[in-house]
Amino acid sequence: MFKYYVINKPFDVLTGFTSEKGVRNLSELFNFPKDVYPVGRLDKDSEGLLVLTNDPSLNKLLLDSPKSPKKEYTVQVDGAMTYDAVNLLKKGVTIRIKGREYLVTAKGAELTSEPDWIWERNPPVRFRKAIPTSWLKIELNQGKNRQVRRMTAAVGHPTLRLIRSAIGNLRIEDVNTTTEFSKKDLLNALGI
């Protein structure tokens, strides 16, 4: 029987079930069935929505299909980001991954204020009195390794905090720490 979960992955947790000394992983968040695995990834320093399942067809649908839902990220960056920098994210920036260059674009990007649904991070994001931070939303259809972080750095604003705040129509405000879905309800929530 296939199982479907969506979690709000905390900061400093690996997106996997394999233990590394001193590093938390998904097995510490919930007692998932042994054959459940994450669909996609969020790096250890990122937070937010993550789908887990033992249904291989969902993996293909979410990651390798024209129907793949967009992913929205709420991002706190170092410095006062300008509209020109935001427009560069939409037009495309070059990032390097394992020695190769890629021209990547955000499907959508906009400056925003700190969301009212945001929670305190432990440990908190570093604070520097003399340097402001900015918040933005970035939408991607497909993501490469640490793409959002590399993109914001490419326009001069390193990422301080990265939260996947939506997958399709499913918003982070709609998910508890761990929420179990039926396949039909999950696909409906994702807008597929």
C-alpha cells in the first residue's frame, strides 16, 4: 500500500534516513515506514515542504514531468536587494555546479516582506546591525543543486535563510510538522 506524507523540514536536518554522527535526519522527525523516501531534496540548511512516499510514479510526476508543479521559496538574503537584482534572477544568471556552468532563470521572483507565518529558526540567522536583510519569493519549475542559493549569490546577495514555502497549490501554512495524505488528496493539494 502506498503512503504519502508532506513534512515541514526543519533547519539542520538531512533530507534522508541515513545517520551521520551528530547530524539529525528525517527518521528523527516521525516514524515513517521503512520504504518511504523523499521526493526531491532540501539541503541540510534549508527548511520547508518536502514530500515523502513509497510510490515511484509520484517521484516521476513531481520531478520529471511537464506536469511537475512549481516550487516557491521564501528567501532571506544578505543586503538590501534591488529590483534590478530581482529582474536578473528572472532574466537568468550563470551558476557553477561541479565545474560546469548553467544559465538558470527563476519562473518568478519578487521582493516581499518577512512573512507573518515565519517561525523562529534555531539557531537564529546571524544578525549584523550595519547590514540589512531582504526577503523575496522565488519560483522554480525544476531545481539544480543549491540553485536558489547560487542564484542569489550571483546577484550579490547571499542566502541567509531558505524555506520551500509552496509546491504547486500546497502552502506551508496548510501543513503541520508531518501530514499524511491519500494520493488523491495530495495530487489535488499540489494542483496536479
